[in-house]
Amino acid sequence: MKFDYQLSLIAAVLSASLSVSAQAQDTTTPPAPAATPATPATSQSGDTATPAAPSGDTAVRNALGKQDTDVDQTKQILTQTLTAVDKSYTLIKKDTYQLTYDLNYSYIGQETINTNLSNGTATLFSIENSNSHTFTNTLSLDYGLMNNLTGNFTLPIIDKYSETSTFNGVSNDVGDMSFGARYQPFEAQRDHPSYTFTGRLSLPTGTSPFKVIAGSGLATGNGVTQISGGLNMNQIVDPVALFGSLNLTYSLPAKGLDQVLDSGVLQEVRPGVAFGFGAGFAYALSYMITTSISFQEMISAGSKLTFVGGDTALTATQTAGILSLGLGYRVTPKTTINTSIGIGLTANTPNISLDVTIPFSL
């Protein structure tokens, strides 16, 4: 009996020592990732016993592990990437400002063959090369009118260099400034697509192509007032964000012109309606780097030209398509710098374009 009592006493002391040692280890060793829940203990007879309460170490690991209510960092990064790539996809909070600087370079190279077959034989045959390099510096200011409504003002400054048979030089001027708004009718929800309606008014503040005298300069604007509306959609499926867009642009006519062309004196231009669409995806490689691939296409109906004397002409329908490859770098939790390269897929788009977007939160 005395020997049994001594064994019991020694077992109690060892049990207390192990308990104290385990508690000390919990306060010094960093917790490991959340472990798989233990299998319920069974009795010797095979009956399932009541699951035991988690130990101190297991409880700490479970508390520090990722919970269902935690915000996914990958989703935040992809959302910021969408903001940098195309600011139509996300909105800013009420009464906050955001300034964005965008630098874009585009190159257009063309070869034009001039020939005269009026008499059935070629009396004139020549090949003309034209090259155009355009740098566009765009300042964009966003203001949160409401949590789901953002106003926008954009001012582009354009530097254009061109080499043609009629002009060889540089033109520097502002482009067409615009005012816009983005509205998100429904609150964004996890695993559901998000919709944003957009509207924009572009004013012809740049140098109009209908007022430039041949050989004296280059146009930096469209020359007409444009009104556009669209719908942007995106859905984040970690670690990929899918997005797409639809838009429609209507241009007011340019009247009171007096531009001398080979075919006469241009008096009025009525641009056709333009329809655009696009789609793409962004992929988070890490918490710092994201990539994106997108495609955009714009189909513009022909424009009606009216000359002095009542003669009219209709231009052909134009299609502009471009494929963009992007890379985003997360500098700070609030700032993601995005770069992209665009490859022209049709004759009416630049051969190549480079773009850098830097947002600044105010």
C-alpha cells in the first residue's frame, strides 16, 4: 500500500510539471497554422466519448488562424489592380479625393500608295511613309459624391511628333477635357458580380482636326462634343478577377467649318455612332505583383461630310481593336502602379502603345 501511494504521488508531481512546462512553451513559441480538428476520443469499449475542449495551444492556433469573416488580401489586391487599370470598376468613399497621373505613348506607322488611273494607265505612282509619335500626359481627379457615386474630371496634355510628306514637326497642346461620373447601384457582395454604370461628356478643347491647315500642324482633339455611356462588370474569383465592358458614344456635329481639302471646302461633319466592348482578366501572382490581359474593340459608323455647294460624302465604317498586356506593382497598401503594352490588331489603331498609371490618394 505504501509503495502504491508513493507511485501515485510521483505521477501527480510529473503531471503538474508537464502542465507548467506546456503553459510556458505556449507563451514563448510562435503559434503554428491552424491544425486539423482532432478525432473524438473513443473508450476502450468502442463507444464515442464526448469531444474534449481544445487545449490552450490548440485554442490559440485556432484563434489566430484565418476565419470565414476575415477580408481576403488577394481580393483587395485584385480590386486595387482593377482600379489602376480602369477606374470605372471601383469607386472611392464619400468626400474623398484621388488624383491619377497617366503617361501614354503611341506610335503609328503607315505607307500610302498614290496612283492615278484616270486614263487607264498609271500616270502617277509613289509611296509615302508617315510616322507619328504621341505622348499623352493625363491628369484625372476623382471625388466621392457618395459611397456609390464618383465624379471625375480629366485633362490631357498632348505632345505629338509627325513625319509626313506635308508636315514634319512637333505640336504641343491640351487635348479634349472631359467630365464623367460612375455609379454603382448595388453593394458589392462576395462571389457575386459587381456592376458600374458610367457617363462622360467630352468637350472639344483640343486642336480640331477639321480646323488644322494641311502642313501647318497636328490635331490633338476630336473636334466634336461627345456624350458616352456604358456598363462595366467585374467578378473576383480568387486569385483571378474577370471584367468586361460595354459602351456607346454619340458625337454632336461640327458646324461652321471652313477647311480647304482636295475635294472642296469642308463645311460640316456629322460623326457616326460608336459602339465599344471589351473583356479581360487580372491574376495575382503574389501580394505585390499582378498581371492582366484585356481586349478592347470600338466600331464607329461612317461620318457624313458636307462641303460648300451642298456636296456630301460618307466615310467608311472603322473598327479599332487592341490587345493589352498589363503588369501591376503594389508600392503601398493604397497605391498600385500599373504598366501596360497595347498591340494594335486593326489598321485604325496605333501599331504599339505603352501606358503607365500612378494613383495618388488625397
